Amino acid sequence: EAQGSLSISSCESFLETRGLTIEGSDSLIFIGDADALDRRTVERLIGRAKKLRFVVLISSLGTRRSDMFPFSMQNAFSGVLDKKRLVELGVEELSKTLGFSYTTIRVGKVNDGAGEGVKMLAGDEMTEDITSKSAAEVALQSLLLQPAALNYSFSVISEKGSASSQADWDDQFLKLDGPELWREALGSVSVDAARDWIKKAWSKKWVKPGSGLTTPVDLVETANGVQLVFRKTSTNFMSFKEEKAREKARELGELNEEDKPKDVGDMEGGVEVVVESKPYPRIRAMRCNMAEETVVKESSEQLMMSSLTKDVQNWIKSQ
């Protein structure tokens, strides 16, 4: 049960001297290091916490990219990233059976010279380092202040910039809503003009013949922009990327071959584009109309996002 230079049993003894026990805890934070935490030990400790409501797991960047460079090099000899992924899966599975919430935070190498700014993205993204201060702060934010982090996994890195205020942290965690796919500052361009352009010009091309989308969409206007909602299809086509992801999931024990695809009803996914005046004038895009079993329409989503990025930049220049 030794983890790094400090055993879990010694940590428990230290807590007990202060009248604290795992059995009486409603929240647990598991922090790994270069070596993987032991899945069985983590699961055993979670099982002992009878009042448990929340688990925060500090994991590593690359746990879902262990076959991709540079993480494949890190994973090659010891399989450390695959082991860390198994710990992530263990926490997620227990959260469903025992009823607690969880947050998985993926970080890179700890480097206190990495900068005071932070950047977050949903899932397993980025490769950069993080300061110990930022790693501790994001854990506390997830535990105490950010409902968006509940039952979610995300990546966080440090970058050059000033230390994050609470408003900055709130804006970073906003990226988990959807999740967010993209954002662009408008500068001095009118928010009303941008919103009008998104609604009346840019969005209209996706519901016309020849849009290039492999999955057609319906256009829904919202107060701050539009939703491009994918229509229900009957195809069971699986892309090469999806096949590779399924193969990887099978290798990691994430895939139950007996599971049948679940009907997600009308929740086929989509892309929502909003124009906001606060905290600064900007356009954001995020996924919408998503259920747990919704399959991401990668080809159509990427086409819309590539177009949006280029079209917004060109429109801003024309104003």
C-alpha cells in the first residue's frame, strides 16, 4: 500500500492523532505521483468511508492517450498510464454503485516555474506542466466551489499570466458545460452585431442542401445565439477512429461486449453557439443536447467548428 515515499497507513495514523478517520469522512482526495496509485487500495478506502459524498482524484495527463506520443514513451515499460486509467475507472464505477460524486483532474509534470495562469479543457487534453499551487487550487475549487466539476474529468495546465482570481476560475470551469469546444474574443466588435450575424447568416448555411454535414441538423434560435441539433439517424456506421477507440477500451477493460447500444431518444447531440458580453465580449461554442450514451458526431462537429473558427475571424476583420 506504499505510494511514493509515504504509505497510506502512515497518512491514516497521522489523521487519527487529530481525531479524524476515513470512516467519518464525507470527502476524499487521492493524489498520485510518478507511480500509479493501487486501484484495489483506493477502492478499499472508498468502501470504508460510509458517509462519503465526494471523491477528488488527481491523475495524469495521457491516461486516455497512452498509445500516443509522447505518452506512449512514458507508458512503454511500466504501463503506468494504463494503471492510472484503471484507478480512474474504479472511482467512476464505484460512484455509480455507492452513490457519491467524483471529479478526476488530470495534470502534467509539477513545475513551479510553469507560470501563474491556468488553462482547463474537458477530457484528456494538453501536455504542459502545472505548478503545485495551481494543482492544489484546482482540487479545492472542484471540492468546494464548482458544481460543474461533479462527475466530470478534465485536464489543467499552468501557463504564463497573472494568478487566477475567483472569476477566472469560474470562467475556466465554465468550459466543462457542454463541454466547451471553442471561444474567441470579439474585441471592440458589437456583441449585438455578432449575435445577429450568427443567427441570420452563419447558422443558416448548415440547414441548406450541400452543407457538407454527414449528419443533418435542425436550427434552433436561443436568446444568445443558436443551437445546431443533430437529427436522429438509424445508421450503425462506426468510423475508423471510433473503431480504434473501441479497441483501446476493450484492452483497458472499459468495454462490456454484452452491452447493447442504448436508445438516446432525441438526444443526438449538437453544437450551440452563443455570443456573450460578460466577462468580456466573445463567441463560444459548446456541445448541446447530449445524453450519457450520445455518440459524438465527430465529422460534422469538426466541419462546423473549423468553419466557425475561420468565419468568425474573417467577419471580425470585416467590421
